[in-house]
Amino acid sequence: MATIPTTIRIDKDVKAEASELLKELGLDMSTAVNMFLHQLILRNGLPFSVTVPSREQELLESFAEAKKLSRDPNTKRYSSFEEALEDMGL
């Protein structure tokens, strides 16, 4: 298989973080890009979903966290909103 040199522009910090992660996986940047391109061809499109994170998802995660805290016996309890504000120094 013949290869050709290719130049791409990548944010410096993104490249450094990605390179470190790839190193932990035993891969280099060239191999990872080749894997991505092969998957792109195999799937006839991007090999992952590209979406804008939904604020609804953040809300659902907040509800789940609140539910978890409400069931935790170690979570501090307040008898009024004013009491909570006082505890925060407001």
C-alpha cells in the first residue's frame, strides 16, 4: 500500500492531549487518523454521532443528581430556604 504525506492543522493543545491519550493506547497520531479514515469509508459517513449537547440532557442530569442527594443520609438538611441561605452566609 502506497502512502502519501498529508498536512493537517490541529489546535496545539488538542494535539498534545490526543497524542498523550493515543500513547497510552499504544497508538500514534498517524495510525489513529488512518483508523478514523478507514472507519469513515466503511460506514460511509462519520463513525460517531455529531450533535449539539442538549440543555435538556443537562437538566436530566441535574435531576438525577438531586434525586441521589435527596436519598443520601449524609446530605445536610434544612427546614427552610432561609436556613440554607444563612448557612451559605447570604
